[in-house]
Amino acid sequence: MNVLFMGTSGFAVPSLKALIKAGHNVTRVVTQPDRPSGRGRKISVSPVKEAALEAGIPVWQPERVKEESFVQAVRELSPRLIVVAAFGQIIPKSILSIPPLGSINVHASLLPKYRGAAPVHYALFNGDKVTGVTTMLMEPGLDTGPILLQREVDILPQDNQGTLEARLADAGAVLLIETIDALERGAVHLSPQDNSVATYAPSVKREECLITWEKSAQHIVNRVRGCNPRPGAYTVWRGSLLKIWNALPADTSNDASAPGEVEQADSHGIRVRAGRGSVLLIEVQPEGKKRMHAAEFARGHQITTSGYQITKDKHHNQLI
């Protein structure tokens, strides 16, 4: 089958590779334009572009897919099916209606829950135990199209955004091939989404990963998991950012301590009082340095069980 694939992030790569392995003719791959990234602002290509070039598939990188020149190019390509996964632009009806089998999307949640760009982040933020992947027939709205197939995926206690997204990407690739096989047989039942129970997962901004120590310990740990590796949870240490990569909820040992106050620093890490319970910091990263165990950080900065707490200035929650 002739397929046009549209994707950008690493989540989409297993789906592209699954299409190729299943013998489908991916005639073109559409991905976001190359962008500068990192401290050096070097131009980087998307993971999907890398996978496409490795497979010898021509790549298109339009700034805006709604431009008539791009729409016409897709018409001339005449794909039988369009597959979309983590692409990054809203695709207009003028494109979605081109292929006779329709346009299908692989989404990293059990729709209608977590429509939008960051479903994996929000599943972890909210402490969900189960999430999943959905294939849907696309329409111009934001993840509103009728559901084709779904598959549940358990969220493991050790999962963070990176590990969970990787497992969902693999599950989505398998589900995609099952969906296409069913479409070709005419064996798919379209299930309209219940908009009344829909929830949304917009892109996570960096400031949303700033730790608020007045929140509960579980809330803080969920925030750390959901922000790892992108954008990265953080607090502020003596005016410099301190990223927190791994943490666990812990029982508090001092009811008199205030949120953000260090309760204990030992070989297990740094235990910090939260609004309810405590948080054991396990892995941190000082600004401009490598990741390290929190115990190593505590030794290097002579953090003890007293005299260290989070305070609020007008800019930050600051560990001083």
C-alpha cells in the first residue's frame, strides 16, 4: 500500500519502521523543518528524518502544511493512506481527505483522555496507573476523530516520561499495523469519542517543572517523573538551577519542619519536607555539571539536617 507518513519526534519512529517492515510502500515522509537546538544552537534534524533517510525514503519539510503548494504536492502523490504520529502541526481537511482509506493518527493515550501534545507527561503528573495508545480516523479538530483501535499499557512505578513514551511508541507501532490490516479488510468499527469526558494535555512549559514544595510529596514526585527527561524538574540552589531527575515519596520525621526544609542528608539522598510528607531526592544535577547522586551533592555542599530550606523570593522557590 502507498502510504504518506507524517511524524517528527522519537515517538513516531517505531511506527515508521513498522510500516516499512510490514511491506508498505512509504512514498514520502513529512517532518518538521530542521531547527537549532542545544546550547550551541546547532541545526538538528528530527528523529523521524534520520530514520527516513536511513531507509532511503524522500523527506518533505514544509513550514506550514496548510499551504496550497504542499496540499497540491500531496494530491499529486496520491497516497492510499496517510499515517500521522507526533507530527507537530494541525493538518487541514484538504489533506486529510485526500487518501481513499483516510488519514489515521497514532496517539499516546486512551482517547478521549489527554488530547493534545503531552499525554505522557500528564498521565504521570496525575499519578495514573494505566494509560495506552489509540489509533483514530483523523478530522481537523484536536484529537477528536473516531477511535479505530486502542491498547492499554500499564504505568510502572519506575516509569518516567522517557521510559513510558518509549513503551507507548512500541505499542503504538504494533497497533498501527493491526489497524491498517483491519482497514484493508473492512473490519474496523468506528467509535465516536465522548466529548463530555475529554481531557487535555497541552505542551508542558519549562516553568511548569519548577518544584513547588508546598505541594504533597506524591505530587512532587509525579512532577519529577513527568518532567524527566523533558523539560526536567528543577529547584534553585543558591541562585543556580538544580535539576531533580529522580525522587521518591518518604515519611516525614519532623512535623515541625516547614515545606522545603532539609530533614536528613545521608547515603540514601536528601530528604526534603513537602506540604504533606517528604521527598527523598536521589539524583540531581547542578547547573553546568553532570548528574549525580543526591548524597554526593550533599557531601560536596556540606548539606546537613539543619539550616537549609526552600524560601520564596519574587522569582523562584530557592534552596538556600
